[in-house]
Amino acid sequence: MIHPFGQTDNPQLNTDGELQHFLDTDGLSKATITHILDTADSFFNPTDGSIRKVPLLRGKAVANVFFESSTRTRSTFEVAAKRLSADVLNLDVSTSATSKGESLIDTIKNLQAMQVDMFTVRHQDSGAAHLIAQHVAPHVSVINAGDGRHAHPSQALLDMLTIRRHKPNFENLSVAIIGDILHSRVARSQIHALRTLGCEDIRIIGPKTLLPKHLEKFGTHVYDALDPALEGVDVMIALRLQKERMHDALIPSEREFFKEYGLNASRIALAKPDAIVMHPGPTNRGVEIAPDVADGEQSVILEQVNVGVALRMAVMSICLGNRQKTEGQS
Ligand code: CP
């Protein structure tokens, strides 16, 4: 929200309401999200669908700093930075001085001293990216690549772009988000983005032990049985059981979870015939999704990964573009 006196209470926006960091989908306007999606679309070559290489970040340095494991997010940020012609530094946290007790902020400040212009950060603690954004120099941008169970905004927006490519009108959509919602930063970021884009039928499905309280407050419809919730939906999003964030036994077994909540062929037949199946990855086949559904005709799981490159190019180029504009004005 922008204040009448030009201040903003959203730390990812400058006083003009433009992105300077990218920390959360919560608080982003429809216009900002649409601008990010449109920018991402513009990187696709219309003739063959390839992603163009552009010089937008030439001379800039991007550091990928991942304190948690990642395949898709880290690699797509790296590919995206290279497609924008940036120099890329990937910090291997397992062999970095973090293991000798260096603090998060000292690590970031040392990398910043190497003239890094942008950090993409994944951290097991909620709020880590926000904390870093408070400590970097004014010309440096921070992109949240997933913090604890809090937010994963680039995943949510690549999911929105994937949905938009198949179903352009969010207002008419029914979207089912299924599984471990309690520990899911992806679900939280998706719900904010879907609501902002006008989606009114967001169905959240999972066992009671994996559903946060008060989900209805976020404008969602909550179900603990999967079959009735899938009736007539346009989009099905399966989520992984995030065992690394579970401290108690919250489900009887993975086999039981698959029986009650796994997306299988007979269940997806309850949705609209042209419904799409999504998963942010990593997928656990036979736990939240059957292999034939993950690989089936309705699955757009690998398209999500491809779209992720363009979406991350958009986020990085918009943040650093806004920085340059502000520097040019001062
Ligand atoms: N979707 C996602 O965040 O995957 P990774 O953990 O592989 O980055």
C-alpha cells in the first residue's frame, strides 16, 4: 500500500510503488503482477517458443545464495540471469564460511563487497529475505527464492503465468490446491496471487492436520475430502508433503495419504475435461501424484519449469530496471 506522503509500508516497493526487491506476492497489486507476467511473456520468441537472450543485465552481477536444497529454483535463476547477460555467482553454502559460524548478514555483506547487484536467496527461516533486504546497499535488490514456510513468490507467479497461458481469465477459474498446505510457502504465495488476479473459487484440500487455521479469511473454500472438491475445477495443483518442516507425525502414512489425497486418473476425471495438472516440484510419485498423471496429457509440470526461466528474467530485469531509473533521477 502506498502512503499519501510517498512512503510505502511494503518493503519490496519504492516510494512510487515500484518493485525494488521481490519478497512476497502479498501486497503486490494486480497491475504489478500483470506487468511481471506480461514482461515474462515478452521473452518468449513467438516463432518457436524459445526464450531470447537479451542484454538487460549486462555488466550486472547476480549472486544465488541458497541455504536450502533446490533443483528448479536455483537452476532457473541461474539460466535466467545468463539469458539477461548478467555475471552469475553461485555460492555453495555447504562449503562456504557459513559452516565456520559466519552470520547470514556478514556473508551477504562480503558478497556485496564483490560488487554484487542482486541476491536471490533461499533460506530455511521465514523472513530471511526480508532481513537481508534491510541490510543491503540502496542499489542492491533481493529476490526471495523461498523462505521457510512463509513465501515463494517467483514460484507462485510462474504458476500464474502457466495458468494464464492455458486459461486467460482468472475471474472464471476454479483452482484446487491439494496436500500439505500447513508447511507450504508455495500455497500461501499462490493464494495471494490468485486472489489479486480475481480468482474467487480457490479450493484448499488436505487432511485437517495439514491445513492452517482460518484459511477462509483468505477467501478460500476449505475441504478435507478430495473427490467433492475436484468437481468441475479448471486447475489442480498438487503439493509435496514437506517432511523437513514436520515435527510430528501428521499423517498415518504416505500410502494412506495417497489413498485419500493423491491425484490419480479417476480423480482428475472429476475436474473439467480440459483441466490442467500442476505441481511446483519436487514431485513424489505415488505420494501426492500418480506417475501416469504426472506424465499425462493434462500435466503442465515441465512447462512450469520452462516458464520459470522467463518469469525470473522478468522479476530480475524489472527490479534492476527500477533501480537504474531511480539512480538516474537522483
Ligand atoms: N519448486 C521448487 O521450489 O523447487 P526446488 O526446491 O527444486 O527449487
